[in-house]
Amino acid sequence: MQPHWTLNLKNGLKVNVPADLDNPVTLTLLELEDWPEPEVAFCCQLAQPGLRLLDADTGYGLYALSLAQALQGQGRVLALNPDPLFARSVADNGLQAVIHTEAEAQAHSDHRQPAAAFDLIRLGASTPLDPRWLQQADPLFLLPSDSVALADLQAAGLSLYRLIPALNALVALQEAPAANGPRNASPDLHTNADANGNTDANANANGETEPSAQSALEKPATLFACNATRARWLREQGRLIRPA
């Protein structure tokens, strides 16, 4: 296994990252003891015990570990495409009963419920849309705005939303107030990375090329998508703002 450090985050999680100060994820976590994307905290507040969650772009596991912690031992996180260090982080946090990888899911499939039924699904930029996700449940999708699945989600009739961090709630994309400019993973970093360690010299925290302020207002780096059933659930949770 590559040289690594086990870092203690503010939320009590232990995360294993490369022992490399040139790695932007490592440096950000050393500086902040947290991952600064507001979507992490928002998703964790939605992750009620018993929910089924899918992280299709796990990497070092900053989302998957946080979501599993929020489930309080009741529920399931399926982690796809993890970094080799992720398994150590799962063990260090005692989350083996909640977090499963694709290989584990295939070896210990639960035939009582569909394998593709999830309440929250996080996609990477290159993650294709699996039609079963929409056939077997009403998930909330979290995805980069340059996701290859975006057009398919819209074609399936899902509405798009963006997070308003100050309210910790979603608003329909076309109704979002122009109050949030582009943000970086860390103001002190010259090279940024997403939560999986993907780097770009001009990338923001979600792996996109840094846009102008105006373009960031029009197209946020991260989007949410869901159907009317899930939108109703979000409103009941106080996490979706309806227009006046």
C-alpha cells in the first residue's frame, strides 16, 4: 500500500490519504480538518437511518464515510470506484456493516430488495445513468454540472436544483438567487482537487475548470436532480424551498 497518513477530521472520522503534501486533498484536510464542499453537510442531514445510498465516485471516501456515519448503523452505503486507501478508512471507523463495495454487494446480495434501489445517488462526471435507478426508486441525484448523465436525467423528466448553503436547502435551478460565486476547495491552494483526489491546475473543488463569476452563477459546479415524489419528500424535510 502507498505511504499514507490517517487524518482525524472535525466530525470524528478517520480518513486515510496519501502522505504527500502535493496532493490537494491531503493538504486541504490537513489545513481544514474537513472537506469544505457544503453538499457534504447537506447530504449528511438527509441521510436518515435506514436509507440506501450509492456513491458511484468514492475515491478516498469523504462522501461515503460521512454518509455512513450519519446512518448511525442503520442503512447501507454502496461505494463504487474507491481508492485503495478507502478500505482502511472503512475499517478505522468501524463502518464495515454499513459500507459495502461492488464486489461485496455481488457476493452477499440481498434478494429481498432490488440492488439498484437507492434514496441518494452521487455520480461522478463520467458516471453513466443506470436506468434501473429510476425504475426501482425515486432517488435524489448529486452530480457535477458537467456530468455525462445530466442530459439523460433531464430526458427522464427529473428537475434540476442547486444548493443554497446559507439556507442549507435546495432551490430549483432557474429560481436560484445569484448570491453564490465560484468557490475553491481551499483559498490557499493553487491546485485544487475533488473529494476523490482528481486534480486540475485550474479546477475548483468539484473538478471543473474554474469559471468566471458570471458563468458560476448561471451553472453551479454541483447540481441535484430528482422527480416530483422525491421533491415532495425534500419539502417535508424542510430541504427544498418552493418559489413564493
